[in-house]
Amino acid sequence: MLLDTNVLQQIIALRHDSIVVFSPENGKNTVLCILPNALLYDWLLIALENDPNVLYQAMKSSSWQQLAKPFSFLPKPSKFSELKIALDPGHFAHNLSTAMLEKKYLRIRDSIGQEYTLYEAALTEQIASILQDMLQREGATVMLTRQPGLSALNVTAEQWVKGCWQKALEESVQKGWIEQAEAEKYRTYTDVKKIIQDFFRVYEMHKRAEAINAFAPHLVLSIHYNVEEKNVPDKAGFHALHARNYSMVFIPGAYAANELKHPLDRLTFLRQWLGPQVLLSAKAARVFQRYIADSLGVPAVTPPITDELSYLQKYSRLHLIHFPGVYHRNLFLLRHVRYPIVLLEPLLQDNEHEFFQLLQKDARYVTVNGDTLNISQRVLQTARTYFHALKAWMKE
């Protein structure tokens, strides 16, 4: 796990609500950590075997009798009919306007003035729906964190804000996700866009993690498509296409200093660090990265490109030097989901070839229910790649 060695002493001082202070090496936010002998085995065992929120609430109330939730991982299945898997279609936009609010979209204008748009949430839900159908045909038990066109709360972001969204503030305080003072600040919000950006996005991610943890899967796949980091819209609101293309996958195991200030976050880190989740995630991730490179033809990101990407330099660490493309990273689900998880970034949407392939409706997929999906051949190829990677992972 990636953390400053001095921080562990502060993590075990959770009863005193200590503030984590980092001494980063080489200007990075995450550094290697060694387990100190001062940690008490019994206390660590409690942190490992119980839900962090249950432990946190027990510590606050000094009632350790609340710590009664057992926790264990399912053994890896050998066939699809035994597989229990959660598919997480990244993001929540249901149209271009919301995608622009998320900043997860592309607008392109070609040389003759023709305009094209693409947003990631639509692509990820297509892949998830197809992969779900493929797996259910084989007898797998599949959970989707959100349905097409909806957020993880089963409504659009805008619909959620129009409802009784302030009840979510009470829930967030009760579960230790935010402090009371923060909730009071959000109560003053009246602008829909600001509510979505500042509160809804984080609350929705908490609900995804909560649903996944309740489902207790063998594996979680968080489905995304990447873009070049510095490809921001110009003054007219359009992006540029380019020739670069690379892939990567992310797994748990990295934290930044501001992600460990809250006791609940430090407990989450502690159990993740002590348990097998990171190792199990890494084993699956290596299989998926290999299949992405071989089947989709998109190589893993390597130097010198890795040196240019700030999120790899500041918030990620390469898992193995001799296996490019697999990174520990500090993304929300990678910190809050308790089961083996791989976040997939198989290609760059703004690549000059990928963009127009993803726009096409040149493939048809008929579901087991008889529904016909008109989709991009590239999207279908991605779903098939993940299906075969899962098969290989189970056989490993």
C-alpha cells in the first residue's frame, strides 16, 4: 500500500481524531509504507473483519459491542455459472448537457464545419449492458450499479435534485460521509448545477460503493473510456483529435493526504491495506490489461507518456515494473469498494481513429430478451474483450 510510514501511527490514533500529515518523497502524494510493530493485532483484526462505518460509529459511541459484522471474500469461481460480478458503468450523464456538467464529453468540428459529439456515460452503459447479457447467458449473477440513462440512484441527476435531495444530507452525516457543518453548507445551495457538482457526484459514488459492498461480488469492473489529459475544449467549446492511443487499468492501493483526514477514510484504508483486496485486484487487472492490448490493439501506456500524465505521477503507482499499464490509484471506488475491483481505461476516445469508430452504429447486438442494440463495432469488441478476459481470469 502506498502511504508515508509516519501516518500509520496517526491512523491507529483514530479515537483522538488525529489529522494525517504527509512528508511526501520526490514531491509525490503517495509513498511506500511499512507496517510498524506498534499496531495491536486484535484492533487490526477488528478493522479488517468489520465494515469501517460500523467500526467508526462504535468508536464514537465507545460501544464495541456493535462490532459484529463478519467479512470475507468469496473464493474465485471456475465457471461463469458460479460467478457473481458487479459492473459499474462509469459516470451518470443521460444527455450532452449533463455530460458537459460532468466534463466527460467530446465535441469535435471537422475541416468542413461538421460537428460531432460523444459522451462517456453513454458508451460505458452500452458496454455494461452487452457484457451483462453475455454473462447472464452463461449463468453468471450480474449486478449493474446504474441502468442506461440513469444515475446510480435510479433517476437522472436533475430529477434527483428536484426531489427531496436534502434527505441525503442527513443520511450522509449519519453514515459519516460528511460532517454536520458541511451538510449545513450544502443546505444553502439553490443552483442545480452546483448541487450536482459539489454534493450529488460524491453522494452518488457513495451509493454505488454501498450497493456493490452489499452485493458482495467476486469481482467489480468499473467501465470507462479515457481521453488525453490536456485535451481541453477551445474557446468555442471544441476538442482536438490526435494520433495518440494507449490503455491502462487501475486498482486499489494509493491514497493522497486529503483522503485520509477523516477517521472513516483511515479505517477504510487500514482494512484495505491489511486484507487481500489489493492483491486479488492486481491479479485480475493483469489479465484485463493483457487482453486489452492484444484484443483491442491498444498498447499499455509507457514512458515517456507516463511522465506527462499528472494523475499517474501524483496519484498513481505502477504495480509492476515489468508489467506496464496496471496502476494503483486513489479513485473513489477504488478506495471505498471492499471487494476485488479493476477500473478499465482501454483506449482514448479523442484518438483520431477511435472517435469516429465509437460514433458509428455499424454493429447489431440482439440480447437474450430479443432487444436489438445498434451500437459501434468498437464498443461491441470492447465488451467481448472483457468477456474473454473474465474467462481467462477464472482459469488462471
